[in-house]
Amino acid sequence: MSTSQPPSGTHVLKPVLSTLQLWGIAVGLVISGEYFGWSFGWASAGTLGFTFTALFIAAMYTTFIFSFTELTTAIPQAGGPFAYSKRAFGPTGGYLAGAATLVEFVFAPPAIALAIGAYLNVQFPALDPKLAALGAYVVFMTLNIVGVQIAATFELFITIIAIFELLVFMGVVSPGFSMANFTKGGWSGQDDFSWAAIPGMFAAIPFAIWFFLAIEGVAMAAEEAKDPQRSIPIAYITGILTLVVLAVGVMVFAGGAGDWTQLANINDPLPQAMKLIVGENSGWLHMLVWLGLFGLVASFHGIILGYSRQIFALSREAFLPAYFAKVHPRFKTPHRAILAGGVIGIAAIYSDSFITIGGQSLTANIVTMSVFGAILMYILSMLSLFKLRRSEPAMARPFRAPLYPYFPAFALFGALVCMATMIYYNPLIFGLFVGFLAVGYGYFKLTGQRRADAMPLGVGAPIAK
């Protein structure tokens, strides 16, 4: 049975999103990565070493998005990678891709929420960043529940403001920019390249990925797009190009503002970089802090949309309890899935055990966990593309990956390199990641008969009420 169309029945989403709104989601999902998280990569690789790492990751993401778009337009379902791998490799492949995507999208929001708290703490030192993060969850889960059209319009608005603010940041710090500042100690603390800098460049991979993490979340909005075959390719391609330009600009201008080592292990590198140029009492600094929140909110809000659709899709096909596949009768949004992901994210924020893992900060470890999920999903998605090209050559493909098989092969190669190096440098976090997958797989095996009973028509059939 074909799965190129979304399921019909009681557990469905409304197609209301325009091309511009999808572009807003694509950029908005990721743009917080320009505001924080990436600078942790400087701690191990230095500015120059991290630049090489980031350019490699940018190439991987660009080829991945051009390839991933083929899958998204051919199978426009809310499950995204889950739906692609399930069609290519059956239920087990679907489980692995769905679980990996779930880890990515559920663990990214708490890291962003903590950064929102850090930005607010700059203005209000007495405010507990974790309490601010909790408040962010409450506000934006509510907005996502109210309706996807409202949520997407809000996402587009704050994304445009966030892009404007990044351009303002570059403009304000440019008079004080010095390439000598950027290159000083740029190779893992050394001025000149040596082979000793290479391990640090590999260790910085998760933080380069953070520049682009979650852009693939547009796939989870495919069922809600008015014309997914046309609008999704435009949104993806213009989105990744926008993000590459912004990532390079922000990284270079921040590193050249002064002593970049002061920015390497903090959650608010852009305000601190601007402070080096304009001083801590400048109106520009306060503007950046307030408007910088728009970038964080854009990603936080967008990823809530992403994780909720992934939980919804997995539940609709009985990979998770059917309880979470319920759509709100008035707002037509998966409200239970939105709340479920929020509970997990809030628990992560208040889980102090994360702080001690690997000697890294809470934010750095949550970022790393999210990236593990993303990389496994990228690997499975590219394998699904190759598999479906062979097994279903006649499948309707409104967009075909350019330079096939070279683009998807490079994306797959890059993802495998990332996975290998991340396991080497983050064995404890990887152990937790495998533990999550193992627990989920146990549930998957125990509920096989329920899936067979719930979906007699095959892939994509809705769960009975």
C-alpha cells in the first residue's frame, strides 16, 4: 500500500501551512544554534580548528538536506524520518529512526530553555535560569496547543526578528573586529597548526552540528503543509543557505571581538562578545539581550512543534501509547504529545546528574544527547533513500536528490564520521543514549501484537478510536 499520502481518519492534522511559514519553521527551528551552544566547540578546537569542523558539518548538512528533501516530498507524513525508515526497513527500522528523532527533538528544547534563562539572567541577576526555563515551557507549549496556524505565524515573525538581530550583532561588533583576535590560539590554544589540534577538532563536532541541528524538523510539518511537494523543497533549500551564511558570520565576528576564550564555555556568547566592544552599559548590549531572546524562542517554539508531531506519529501507529495520538477537538493539535515532551524536557532541566557527566556543563551534555539522536536519524534516513531508490524505483518523487548518489553518499559519510568521533569523545552520554533506545526497543517488542491489531491496513493506517 502506498504511503505517499498522509493517513485519513480521526487522528489527522490540518494542511494549513504556506511556503513562507515552512521557511520560517526551517530557519526558526535552528536559529538558536547561532546564539549559543556552538561556542563550546572553541574550548576544544579553538577558533580556526572549529571553523574547519563547522565547514565540514555545513557541507554535510547541505548535501543531507538536498537528499532528505526527496524523502520528505515523496512521503509527506508527520512522522518524517520514522515514516521513511519504516517504509524502507520495516517496523524495526521505523522504531530506530523514530526513537532517534524523538531523542533529538525532546532533548534540544531543555538546552534552549536553559539558554533563555541565561539570557534573562543577564538582565535580571536574581532570576533563577531554571525557573525561567520552566516558564518558557509553559508559555510555548500553550501556544503550540492553541493552533498550528497561529504557532507557525508566530514562528515566522520571531524568526525574521532573530535574523535581523544577528545582522545587528555583526554590524555593531564590526568596528572592533580584529582578525588577530580571531586567529590568536586558534588551533586548540596554539597559534600555528599542528597534528595535536586534530583531536580537538573532532571533539568539537557536536557543537558544530548545533549550528544546524533540527532543520529536518520541517518534515514533521509535512502533513500540515498546503502543497508539500512544492513548498518543502523551497523551504529546505533556502533555509539551509540562510543558516550557513548566518553561522559563518556570527562565528567570525564573535571570535574577532576580543579574547574569544572568554566566550568558549558560556550560554550567552553574543552578549558577552558585544560587551567586549561596546561595554556592559551600552544600549546596544541590552537590545541584543532582549532581541536575542527571539532567536532562542524561535527554535524553542519550533522544536516543540517538531517533537509533538513525532510523538503523535509514533503513537498513531502504535509505537507509543495511543493516548498521545489524540488531536484536540477544537484546536486540531496533538496536545497530549506536546505536554508529554514538555514533561521530559523539564525533568532534564532539573536533573542535576547531567552536570557531572564527562565534566561538561548541563547544557553541553543535553546538546550532546540531542546530537546523538540526530546523527543516528541522519544515517538511517540516507540509508532509507538508497534502499527506496532500489526497492521502489517507480515511487513518485516530486523532488529528486541532485548529483545522486554523491550527495547522499557524502551526507552518509559525514554522519558516520560524526557518530564515530562522538562515541569516542562522549562514551558516557552515548551509553545513556543506547540505554534510552534499549528501553524503547523493549516496549517496541512487547507491543508488536497491538500494532498488528491496530493497523490491519498496513503502514500509515490510523488507530481505531
